[in-house]
Amino acid sequence: MALQYIVIGADQFGCSVARTLENSGCEVIVVDRDQEKIQDIADDVTMAYCADATDLNTLHSIGIKDVDGVVVSIVREMETSIIVCMHCLDLGIQNVIAQAKNEMHEKILKKIGVPKIVVSEIEMGKRIGNYLTGKNFSDWINISPDFSMVEVPVLSSWVGNSLINLDLRKRYGLNVICVRQGNEMYTNFDPNLPLRKDMKLFIVGKNEDLQKVQE
């Protein structure tokens, strides 16, 4: 079953996240009060609604309690952003990501308990979209439109195996550029040593290949 997300706010950031999630195989619902913005994004996502997300009945009608996460991309109206985030948190949505307009906006969102807040727009939107669909990844950094670097904990199926045995380059077309254990970074990690559960790998590759690295 595909992951389901709701993006509230169809600005550049919101649309960037929505398209990235949809292109990754997720089901995405976009909500915005601007009919023109909804028309622009409608063909690129699963569903698009012109509605007021500050209305609890609207949120219930689009099934917000059943989704895997909500992205709140409202920066022009700080009060609206705060109200929508509070609704999401009150409804028990644990995976809420919100865009903040400035430091004050960010501070308020943190105060009410929003777990993840971002301030930039298009590129961060792509990064968050990839982060949400790559459940094993601690971070996802876009190097180019097609290539990225991810930080991934050693998967349970990798524990005890060496990098040579795993041969990620041959199997997935991926390159391990660094290994981290605690606060130590190893750029010349011995590929014959067995990997441990407390290690993290920094891997570079094509986005489509990185998505295959899942538990």
C-alpha cells in the first residue's frame, strides 16, 4: 500500500514536496484556498482540493487522521499556519513538517510542538519529499536533479557483512564514501571489516537506485 501524505499550501515549497512525493509512488492530497494554485497542481498529484484547512471539518473530510504525514506550507499567513499545525497535532498526527517564514514563526511552531520545521523552499522541498519516502535514511542531500547523498544506518541484513560482500556498487550502482561510528568518521574504512549495528554509511548514487536501499 502506498504511503499517503497531505500537503497544505500550494506555494513553491508545498508543490515541490507534493510532486517529489507523488513521483516517488506516494498518494498525495494538496489543499489550498487559492483555486488557481489548485488547478496548477491538480494534474501532478492524487487529489487537489480548494478548501480552508483551518476548518476541522475540512481536515476530517479529506481523511487527515489516516495519512502517514502532513506538510504545512503556509508562510504568508503566520496565524493560519499556526492554527493548521495545532489542528494536526490535536488530531494526533505525529509526522508534521511545517515551513516557517522567519525565526519568530519557527520559534512559535517549535513552542506548539511541531516536530520538524524548515525555512527554505524549492530545494528543501525536494529534500523533505525524499526524506519522507526513504524511511531508513537519516538525511537526504540533493547533489543534482538525479544524484543525491544519503546517510543511512546499517540495515539489519547488513550487520556482520563487509562492504566487499555487500558490493553495493554492483548490486545497486551506489558508492559508500564514508562510514561513521559514534563521533568518528572513516573515509578510508577497511572494506573487509564487518559492519556493526551502531554504524552509519554515507552513500552517493542515483535517486532511483537509492530508493531501493530499504529494510
